[in-house]
Amino acid sequence: MKPIEDNIRSNFILGDCLSVLKEMDRESIDCVVTSPPYWGMRAYDNEESEFEIGNESTFAQYVDALMAVFVEVKRVLKKDGSLWLNLGDKYVDKRLIGMPWRVAIALMDRGWIMRNDVIWHQLKGTQSCKDRLRDSYEHIFHFVKSKKYYYDADAIRIQPSRMPIIAEGKTTSSTGVSGKKYRRLIRESSELTAQEKINAEKALDEVLAEIRAGLVNDFRMTIRGAQRTWHGNNTKISGRAKELVNRGYYIMRMSAKGHLPSDVWNIVTEDTWRTDTHCAVYPEELLRIPILATCKKNGIVLDPFSGTGTTVSAAIKLGRRGVGIELSPEYHRSAQQRIAQTANRHLQP
Ligand SMILES: C[S@@+](CC[C@H](N)C(=O)[O-])C[C@H]1O[C@@H](n2cnc3c(N)ncnc32)[C@H](O)[C@@H]1O
């Protein structure tokens, strides 16, 4: 079964994801982003269903049930595809059970390669007891099928806040570095030899030219003996320290392309869609990096536990197509309604 027809943006399938996935064509999905029901945490409206995941009597059974689903997820995922898995933890009899890691390790044991353990810092968190800290994060694991996988790092780079600026007719870096101070430090240095001074000034001119050409956004120069070096001069520790000893200077360049986001994401949990629901809805913002980085434009994003359709909605807004599988008829309807309402709105890439 084709997960989605070519000319369609979204497809919601009502049913048990294991059975539906088994019907889907192999290697037909670019990226999977999902948040399965947490073990024993939530009461969905399909509690009666024999297929509902999360109601198993032991956590080992819960992990097994998820593993059966992820065998099929792996089959339908393209060779260069990604799986992003969001899971929260739980206390049983005062013990934090480490459920996200139990599931993650079971996936690794089945051949999935973990690329990132992202901490979704939810900023608020609940304070339900007085003898331990407030819970404020969940995990989002990024898994791939093979070492070579699709990843568009440029699509998720954080752009420098300011581009190079022109002051008094001179181009400076984004933070206003013109090179004047460094040139003075080089010329006045008693630690650099005459040749080292020539080389250092040449390197400074080169980086300033890169800034004018827009290749570099910002830079810092460290000159032997002129500034305090924060990493010490241990050549074993730092290549930069080695450069400082050998050449008398080093230059740190900040790319004009911006830098990659870290593996801690500060995103509040609220979502505007269906706050009345008892289904643990995640915010669309959480989907931005997974989808932009690991699904090609117009590619297919799948959520086998789609709930209110957050993943599919974000996929469409980011110019991808989305497929959601959901067991609850109520959430299935709600997701369809959501897509009808948000069809033409777009998330900021
Ligand atoms: C944590 S919620 C997902 C919420 C979703 N990320 C959202 O933002 O709305 C998990 C969903 O999995 C569904 N579910 C549970 N067992 C399922 C199964 N066997 N097949 C498909 N969906 C299932 C539940 O009904 C619930 O809606």
C-alpha cells in the first residue's frame, strides 16, 4: 500500500499502527517523527481497544509492543531516512524507571543508530512532590537506519544575528570587530619576531577580506603574550594553543552560514490545538528541526501515533507531505479537522 497518493499533501489512516504499517510499501517514507503513548501515563479515549499501546502490565511488555511497531517503521523507512522518537519518563514506587532509555537501548540492540539524544526542556515542569527536583524535560532521540543518511544541516543553522556592518567607511565583523586593535597589538608585541608580525598581519588582512566577501561573519584573534588565553598553553589539549606557540597567533572564524542548534531545545509545551484533549499533544515548533533537517522538500513524514495530527500539520506547513496513523476515532477526526483549518498556513523555516 502506498502511504500517500502523489498529488495529496496529507493522509490520516484510522487503525492500529502495527497492522497499518504492515500494509505499507517498504522504503516509502523519508522521516518518522512520533510520540507513542507513555506507559501507564495517559488514559486515551480508546482505552477499551485491545490494540492500544501503553496499557501493558509490565514495562518489559510495553517495550516489546513498541519494538514490534518499530520493526515495521524500519521497514517502511527509506535507507537514508530518520526516526525522531519523543518519550517521557515515569516514577513507579518512587523509582524513576528510565523508560526513554529502556526503549532507546532496545532500538539500538535492533540495529538502529542513535545520532542524538535531544533534551526537550519544557521550561515549566510540574512540582508534585517535595523530596526531589521538578521534572522539566523529555527526550527526543534521533535514530537512523544507516551511517549515510539524509541531513540538511544548512536548513537548520541559526543565522548570525547581525550581518557585517560598515562603520567609518570600513567593513567590520557582525560584532563590530575592525581589526584595528589586533593590528596595534601585533605591531606593539614584544613576544613576536619580525617575521611573525608580518605573518600575523597578513592573516588578519585575509580574515578581514573574508568578512567583506561575506564568507565569515565574525572572528577573534589571539596573539602570543597579548591576551590571557582561557585554555592555557597546553599543546596536548588544544590545536589553537599549538598554533599560538608555533606561529604566535591564531584566528577563530565564525561561519557566515550560522551555527547548528544544540541538543537542548527550550520549547514550551502549550499548543493552541485541542488543549481540552487528554492526548499528550506536542507543539509544532518541536517538529521544525527534525523535518527541515531530515526530510527532503515534498518528502513524506510519517507519525504512527499521530493523535491530533501535530506532525502532519507541521510537515505540510514546512512544504513536506504527512501521513498519520491513529487508533482513536475521535483524535483521527480532530486531526482531519485541524489540517482542513491550517492547510494554507506555513511555519517559518
Ligand atoms: C502521545 S499521543 C500522540 C500525540 C500527538 N503527538 C499529538 O501531538 O497530538 C499517542 C497517540 O497514540 C495513539 N495510539 C495508541 N495506541 C495506538 C496504536 N496501536 N495505533 C495507533 N495509534 C495508537 C493514542 O490514541 C494517542 O492518540
